[in-house]
Amino acid sequence: MSRIFWDTNLFIYLWEDYGPLSEAVQELRTKMPRRDDQLVTSTLTLGEILVKPTAAGNTALCSKYEDAVSGAALLVPFDARVA
């Protein structure tokens, strides 16, 4: 088991069609539960993913992304008390 950090681009490749990049990310994501890996991302990732749908006024897509990230990954917030 490993904790695997994903940045914004991997989530976008997972949910949007970027051809071979999307296929490779989907394959990685499929293997993670079998290995009992934990998907981890930053709370900043969610904000970055929401930029384009928010600008376009696409609240349905924003909700979809929010639900997907919160259901798929452990969100690690920045904590200024940790030095």
C-alpha cells in the first residue's frame, strides 16, 4: 500500500478526453484499489479544477468535480500551524 499524490492535471485527464493521456491515467486509477493505494491530493487541486467550469457558469460540472474529488481522494489541507 502506498499514498499516491495526484496533481490537478491527472484528475482532468481522468474526467476529460485527452486520448492516450486519459487512457494512461484511467489505467493507473484502476490499479490503485487493487494495490490498496490511497489517492491523496491538495485542497488546491479542487480549486484549480473548478476554474474553467466556474468561469463558464457550469455549476453542474462544478458539482460533479467536487463530488468526484471528495469521493476519490483524501484531501490534504494546508495547515499553517505545521512547520
